Amino acid sequence: MTSQAPLQFEGIHNFRDYGGYRADGGSVRRGLLYRSGQHVAATDADLAVLSRLDIRTVIDLRGITEREMNPCRRHDGWQGEVIAHEGETTSSPPHMDIGPDVTTAQYARDRMLAVYTRMPDNPAMHAMFGRYLQALADREGASLVHCFAGKDRTGIAATLLLHILGVSEEDQLEEFLLTNKSPTLHVLRAQSVPGMEARLGRKMDDESVRALLEVHEDYLARFHETATEIAGSLDAWLASKVGVGDDLRDRLRAKFIA
């Protein structure tokens, strides 16, 4: 992966360019593909940084309830398009639906594994992954894909594109796990932990919090395993559930590999 100075944000978690990896016939272009958590707490300084990135398309993987509760800020003059689902994209996001039985870090990890088990069989996510990939192929300028935390739905979206572009599984995993090195975990904690603790009626231990707010190799492995169980392979799942045919693959590769 080619090096690039990280962008610094105050109120946006897990923002990064997920280009730069070696791909089929070259490398994934930089400066076109961004990912992050939601922008509800973006500061004016954050918006000034975003205004310089030429982001013309935002793919918001959150469901309608998440969007209504956490409206994202955009910089003055932004005239791009936001692509979002009209309904809910997940039936049980950990930051919104946590119960009193989440008592241990292992239970929290199991709950996250359940998220990655449901996602490959979720029609709303099939639709949004398809709209995300089509938008990347069709629209000019840079794009941003995000959800609430910018790690699970967003992590899978980024992984799917890198897979289509021919990035190695090792590099796909490296990109996925970069979430755990984000210097803005405190932003996500502030947005999610108080609500989870209110529903629990008690403080959460740090190990449980990290299991819910970070990502792990077995989370991504569970997604792959489930997609393969459904369709026979990840590529077959992409074709049958997300609508990724040869034409879309070719257009994505032509646009994002240099």
C-alpha cells in the first residue's frame, strides 16, 4: 500500500482513503474512495477539510431511524448526492438495540458475529451494496461511504469493492482492521456508549465496549463464510444478491485501477 498522510478530524470517526492497495494490473486510485462513521458531530474545521476533497457522492448505509436520530452535517455549498435506503438497513444495530444480557466481552463479540451473519442475507443491505457499487461506477468525483460507526456495514462495503478490484485477501483484511487504529475512537464512544449504558442500566466494562466498537478478523471471516453458504462463493453471492455482473466489474476496474 502506498503511504499517505492521514486526514485529521475532530468529530468524525474512522475517516480514511481506502485506496492505495495493489490490485489487478496496478493499484487502487487514491483520492476517490473515502469511508468513515457518521458526520453528525462534524466540526466546522472538519467540514472545511471535507470541502477540499471533491466528494460528490455520499452512500449512507444507515437506516432511516439512524439518519433521523443523527442527521449528518455537510459543508456550505455542497451539491452532491446522498444515496440512502428508504427503510431500515439492519434489524439490530448494537449501538441502538442492546439488552441487559450483554454482560461479558465474549457475549459482545458473539453479538457482533451475529451482525456479520445476518448481513449477507439482508435484502436491504443487498440493495445498498448494489447502489453503492453502481454509484462508484457511474458518478464522477470522489465518494464517501459511511454508516453509524463506519466499521461494520461500511467495512464490508469497502471490502467488497477491493475484492472486485483484485486486491489480495491479506490487504483486504489489513484495510478492514485499520479501524482499530483510528485515533478517533473517543468520538464513537461518545456517540454510542452512553445510550448503550442507559439501556443496560449500568456501566460497561472496557473489554465489552471494545468488542462492540472495534472489528476483528473473525467478524470478516463470518461474513465470507455466510455469503459462501448462501451462494457457493463470494463472487456468486455478489452476482446473485448484489447484482455484480461482468460489465459492472469491468467499469469499476477501469475507473479505480491505475
